[in-house]
Amino acid sequence: MIEKLESVYVAFWCVVMPITSFLIVPSIQGTVPAYILGFVSLVFVLIKFKTDGLNEKNQKYLYLLLSVGFAWLLLMVGSQLGNIIDGRRDFPGASLINDLDEKIVFRSALFTQSLYLGACVLIFLYFRLYFRSEWMKYVFWGAYLMAAYGVYEWVYYLIFKQPGDFIANRMYGEDHPGSWSQTMEVGGLSLLRIKSFYGEPSFYSSAIILYLMAAINANRFWLICLLIFNGLFSTSTTCYIGLGVCLLFHSILSPKGRALGICLLVLMIGAVVTISCLVPDTFNGMFTDKISGANESGEMRIQANYDTMQLLGGFSPMNWLFGIGFGYAYNQVDTAVLTNTGVIGVIIFWWAFLKPVVCLPREGIAGAYKTAIFGVFFLFNLTLSELFLPTTWMFLGLAYKALDEYRKPHEGEDRELSGELISAPEQ
């Protein structure tokens, strides 16, 4: 009975995992379905503890949860002590979350962002330790829903010339939508930039990469087509560059799906070349002007980098070690991690996301996860500013699950070989 209930729960969780633009309680930020279900997962984990005791998986769950808690506590105490010792009065150059909060120590963002982290860690742990292979179909259900909704939005705008997003109810502040419908002029035709259930097209790019790599490995032809359509018509520079790099990485490393990866890469390059030839103004807006800072988006990125350099220039040794405070500043992910958690936080962040990239094999679903996590990590260091997307942490958990399964037989082989060497008679 419990197992059947858990399967239904996981199915629903996977389906709503990409939905970040809908809040269960509209007045409370962070009540997206995937986060809430992440906290609900504790109920099923406690049942496993009761029925199975401290078996290997349960011990690992407890150990990892406590390890994350200790790391968070260390960074929190170090950063707040640093702010007190340094006598900080402000954070010049920082793009602060909740800039109306005038506190230096224990700002409200420290606790709200920590709740997001907690939800994401619970997603990661559950999918790493308790996910079953037969549930993978539910992950693809979520991908189909996400991609189909993106196509629906695009077609709706094409016909009616107004956004058709009926899911989003999230707002940041008083006037900024949590899911921002943006348009682009292509040859005199106004088109919607696909963002599906995400805040904007650049955020959506990370989910497209994650699901696309898994779909290629599973030969899900129609899902691949839907995701490629979403990627192309997101008209996101982040998505185009990220997909190109990720498909190139996949084609070089993964023998399975190499031909398909190369075909998709050629399609992406062909699309960019076509845009540059047929609609050069659109191409300039997507690439040239953004990189040079000639348009608003590019100017904002350059200004953000300048402000960050100003902030880092005033860092004390304590700031460099522990940052200014978890969740204080909002920026490109790698920059935000350095600003908020210092060098120690960067080491933890890099280790967490690069371990599966380095250690996973190239074959099968493990190779797909290897490529997908590499793609998202690349976006973190490119332009992506959202670390706490549920899909990111779900796939990170699946990648570590694949790594755990890959290591088991190899560890057995190592032990067997070691035993043979120890017991081998002298010649």
C-alpha cells in the first residue's frame, strides 16, 4: 500500500517538477509545487526509517543531510561573524535580494533562500537514494508537459497576439511577473519567446538541456522534437550557446546517440546562420549587441559585472572565506556563490556539480547525466542566475544515483582483486 502511494506521489512530483511559475499560496514566495512536495518527501523517508531501520541508504541520507546542514551552518556563522568583525555598513555594488531590508546581519533573505536550498537538497537526496528506474517514465511525463505548454504558449501568441499563460501566478515585488512573457521581432513578425513554466527563456534553457540529454539517450523522438522547437523559439542566447556546447560535449564523449547529437548540433548552427542571413537585426539583438553591451540586456550584464568587481574589491579575508551571507546577493550563479558564500562555498559548489561530470562513465544514461550536468554547470558560469530550479536538483540527484550504481560493481572488483593479491602465494 505504501509503495503504491509512493509511486503515485513520485509520479505527481515528477510531472510538476518543471512548474516554477505557479505558487500554491500566491502570497508566499517559494510555495511552488516541487518545493512543497520536496518537504513532503520527509514523510516517506521517515516511513523508510521506521520499516527498514538504519540500512545503507537511510544512513547515507542522514549523513548527507547532516553534512549539508553543517556546511550551511559553517558558512552562515562565518559570514555573519565577518560582517560584525568588519563593521560593515552596506554592500556596495551588490544586487541584493530584498533591498528594502536594511539589516547587515541576519537579513531576511538568509532564511528565505535557505528554505529554497532545503527544498532542493531534499529533492536531490530523494532522487539520489530512493528513485526507482521504473519511475523514469514519470520524469519524461514532466518533460512532455513542460515542452507542450511551451508550444501552446507560442502558438497562442502567434494567433491572438497576446500571452496565453494561464498557469503563472507568481510575482516578484509589486510589478515584476514571476514568469515573464517576452516577444521578439523576426522579419516584421512578432513572436513569443518560449519560456514555458519558467521565469524567462534563459532560465528555461537549463531544463531544456537536462531533459533533452535524457530524451536522446532514451530515443524519445517526439520529446526531442518538442524540446528542440522550444529551444529554437526561446530565442535565448543562453539557450543557443548552452545547447551548442552541450551537444558538442555529448557528440565527443558519448558513443550512443552521437549521430543524433551531431545532427542536432548542425541544426542549431544552421538555425543561427539562417537568422544571421535572413534577419540580421534579430541576430544582432540576440548575440552581437548582447555581447558588446549595445542593447539593454547586454548593458545590464556588463553593469552587473562592474558592480560585482566593486563589491569584491572591498572584501575582507573573512568575506573571501565565507562570503557576505547565504542568499544575500542575486547574480549569475557562480558569481552569486562566491559573493554569498566565499571561497569555501565555491569549492563545495564546484565539487558537488563537477564530481558526476568527472566520474560518470560515457555510456548509457550515466553518459546522458554526465553531459546534462556539464551543460547546466556551463550555464551557471555563462549567464544563468537561478541555482534553485527543482529540475536542476532532480537531475543532479539522478546523476549521483547513476554514479553510486556505477561504483558498486567496480568497488567489488577492486576488493576481489585486492584479496587475490593479498592471498597470492610467493613465487
